[in-house]
Amino acid sequence: MTPSANKPKVPNLLSLQRMVEQQFVEHFKTAPDFLVSSPGRINLIGEHTDYNNGFVLPAAIDKQMNIAVSKRQDDELHFVAADFKDSYTGSVQKLAKSSKQWPDYINGVLKELQNKGYRLSGMNLVVNSNIPAGGGLSSSAALECCVVYAMNEIYGLGLSKLEMVKIAQSAENNFVGLNCGIMDMFASMFGKKDQAILLDCRSLKYEYIPLELHQYSILLMDTRVKHSLASGEYNVRREQCEMGVRALRKIYPQVLSLRDANRAMIEYTLKDTVPDLVYTRCKYVVEENLRLQVGCEALRRNDLVAFGKKMFASHIGLSKLYDVSCPELDFLVELAREEHAILGARMMGGGFGGSTINLIRKPFINEVVERMGKSYKNRFGQEPLAHICNISDGTQVTSAF
Ligand code: GLA
């Protein structure tokens, strides 16, 4: 079994873009104004640190969301999700949440733009994608980035990439209702081929770090357990971190977020003043920020072995202290530990399902995927989906007509 043998055949990126254009023409009987694409993301290390003003190390990947879009003369909104064979109609004057969910990522961006005072007319839009939804690769952020980028082009708004990222994040926070951090949108918008992005979520300064993997590849193992972050646990983690910060501030007023906390503060001050759960959540975040920094040093000297160890350590923290893993993710990481060809593995993204990220020696990919697939199937009744991903560029207009 090869990594692509246990997943449905998907068209390559170029043909996906052509397809979205054709789908638009078939549906609306006219050519679109713009085609925009935006990638999914991986995160090498630095999980649940973004909303704590910490560091993250994501990268955009060669799985994309594509939209074909054009402005209408009236206020009507006509959206088509080609992959789901689903459609949505609404009015730009009455943007409201939909029971279908996927239109919320589009409407949320429109709403944020309106809140900023931009006047928008109706539009026709078709979307397709090869980012597995629910796989922890941020397909929703990719869609939001596509839409804000397209609106920036169509209306000549002159927004910077960072402004667009913030609009996409606000859409998710305010309209969709997930209090997520900035990482996913930032990675999708700012992605660069073969580079990881070291982002400081406090200053929003970022640096590209070349990802020289040589004989290694990034393998994602999708548990096929769909995570539903908006339904609560994610927001609860955020609140627990904020609770920890409030407790620390009573003694250290300079601590504005967990980014400003250190290990001593957590062990000697926080431990005895807050519920145990708040302590363990904060401990994890402080340790993950440190791990990321040591991990980045390892990457800079091309020491993938040392980096891999940090990935495994990150998973333990996420599973035992932050408690955002699940039996399927834990099992895949345990299997990865037994494989000599895997240098490091961890759950990735928000958690409670989705994928693990593995750093694996190229020649062993097929046999390892097969072994892990069999063990996983014995335990959970179905095979995980394996994806090899390459690091690619961020949001872009792929055609203007
Ligand atoms: C989700 C959120 C991100 C980030 C990750 C965890 O992907 O959207 O902002 O918090 O979880 O690192």
C-alpha cells in the first residue's frame, strides 16, 4: 500500500483550478472574474501557543482550496460547493449563519469587511478543494483566506496580507464562533515554498526557516476522527489559560499572557493557587514555547534527529497535560515511536481527532504506512489516511479574466 493507495484519487492542483473555473462556467453560464487559491497548513511544533501570544512553526502545503468568483449587480449571493454538490443562496444585506456551515466561512469574511465599512455587492462563487475537511489541515482558514484575498482584488481594497489574515481570523472568531488564534490564516496567507514560518504571535514578526528535509518527508496520518473544535473544548482551553494568567498577574503584573510566564512562575506560584487543570494547561504552554525554540535551533543546524525528539515531547504534553489528544492520535504516535524510520511524530492542530505529523525517511514510507495502517485497522476498524505533503506558497490569484 502506498500513501496514496488508501485515499480517494484527487486531481492535482492545476487541474483543480481548471475544474473550479469550468464548474463556475457550467453553473453561472459566464466566466468568473478571478480564481484564487489558498493552501492548507501543517504545524511542525508550537501547538495551542498562538492564542497565548507564543511561537508557532507552521507551513503551507500542496493541498488547496480554490474559488472562482465574480461580482453581481444585485445583492444576491450564490455559492456552490462543488465537492459537496451543495449550494447556498442569500443576500449580502442579510448575512446570517447557515445550517450548512460551509457558507459561514465565506459570509463571515463578508461580514467582517462590512463591519470595517466596505460596501459589497452580491457575488457568484464556486469553491473546490483537496484539503481533507476535518483532517486538521485548516481547510476553513484556507477558504477564509481565499475569500478575503478575492474581495481585496475585486474591490481594490488595498489591504495588506497581515490585514487580510486578521480579517479572516475575526471571521472565524465572530461569525463561526471558534475563538481560534492567528496561526492557520497566517500560514495559509504567508506560506512560502520549502520554508516553515517561525511566527511570534505577540509581535507578529515572522521569519522563514528553510525546511531542508533531504532524505526525509512529512507524512500526515489522518485518524479519520472528525474534530469539532467549535463545540467547546477549544474555547475551554483558552479560558483555562486566561485563568492562569489572571492568577499569575496578581503576583507578576508584567505577565500579560502565558508568553510572559516562565517555568518557575508555573511551578512555584501557579501550582498552589489554581485548580490542577489550570496548572497543567499553563505548564504545557510554557514548556511548548521553550520546546519550539530549542527545536528551531535544531532545524537551523539541520539536526532533524533532535527536532524529532521535540515533536515526540510535544505530543506527550498535548496528550497528558493539555488533554487535546484522543486514543486514535495517541495510538498513531505510539506506532510511530516503534518505527526507526520516523524521527518524530505528534498530533497536529486543535486536536480531538484530525492528523498526526511524522518526519519519516523517504525510502521507508510505503512499508511504514502499511504497517501502521494494519495495526490501526486492527484496533479501530478502519485504516488511517496517509498523505505526503510538500511545502508550498500561500494565497494567490491564479487567474484574472
Ligand atoms: C487550531 C486553531 C489554531 C491553533 C491550533 C492549535 O488549528 O485554529 O489557531 O490554536 O488549533 O495550535
